[in-house]
Amino acid sequence: MSFYTLSDNSSYMRDFTWATTIYSRSEMIERVCPECGAVENYPSGAFDVVVEGGSKYPDVLGCGAYPFLIVTEAVVTAWQKEGISCFHTYSVGIAEVKSRRLRGVSPPRYLRVEIDGRCKIDLIASGVDVVRICSKCHRVMERPKYPFQHGYRMEVGSWDGCALFRDPVFYPRVNFCTEAILELARRYRFTNFRFEPMEKPPDPSSKGIDYLA
């Protein structure tokens, strides 16, 4: 079975608008780790965004304020139709549009996706040079900047079989998926997805898999 990392591709798809600011409509999660000082500050549920740039709304909305996975309702509907249910969602509204070319254009309904599927990344097998793991918040401090010399490798038996999954301990904001998610993006012609093979080293210079070709 093939596995992939999943995100938006806004860095390369400049035609699409993206979110630059978040206004929470839910209680904020605000934590500072007493051991390593890592800061968490993000909405617990629904929020609104300010979008700017681009001339079109994508199916996956990039978010510069925080690495949320934000997709259109059409994406969620397609996943559910195909029996993929290992996630929950919160509403995302458009509070302000700063792109001149999108003013007067009705945006699609967006949803924040929180993935429930789970795995555990094997840091050693992934080639991570671990400096320290915080005993309180489990933040991994590593070197160099892109440490996954062998890609993301899962511990044997840690994947729960879900089509969408994360490592909630070490990498809670990195999204993984099976080939089923890529194939749905291709079949429904969903825009601005970024897929990269999970077990290959991340390549920031790559535009990801051309799944719409």
C-alpha cells in the first residue's frame, strides 16, 4: 500500500487565494510547555479567516497563520460518500477578502479537518537526528532543518488502518493518507492538494505529485 503526506500546495499554486489571518469563533487553546517553552495558541473549533492573493478559491485553502487542514465542503462530502470517516470538522468562514479579483465572488463553504486516524513515526528509521524529546509536550528537537533522511517511517503495527491519519504525539500537524485520498482528489478534480510519498525525504523544491495530470 502507498502512503503520502497531505497538505495544501499554495506555495506553488499562486492562482489560488490563501488564508493569512484567523479570527476564532471558539475557545482558544493557549499553552506554554513548562519544560521546553514550546507555545501553542490556536482555536479549539470554528474560526473565520482573512484571505488574500490569487484569483480563485481552491479546494484546499492554505493557511499561513497556523498549519490547519482546511478544505471545501465538496471534499468532505466526497470523502464521506466513499466511506472515509476518520476525521471531524469545524466551520471556517470568510471574514474578509483582500484580493481584488475575488471581491464579489461567492466563496465555497470551508471546513477545518481534524484527523482521527493514528500512527506512530519511528524517528530512528526515519533518519531523524534527535537532539532531545521534551518529556512534557513530546516536542522533538532535531537537526538538521529537514531531518527525514529516509522519509516518514511508521513503527510496525502502529497504523490503525484509516485512510487519513497522523502521529498525534510527535507530529500532530503533519497529515498522512493512503492512495485512496489521492485517487479521490484526481477523480473529483479537487484543486491545490499537495501529495508527496510518505517514505521519501521531503523535498521543499518539489511541487508534489501532479495528481491532476
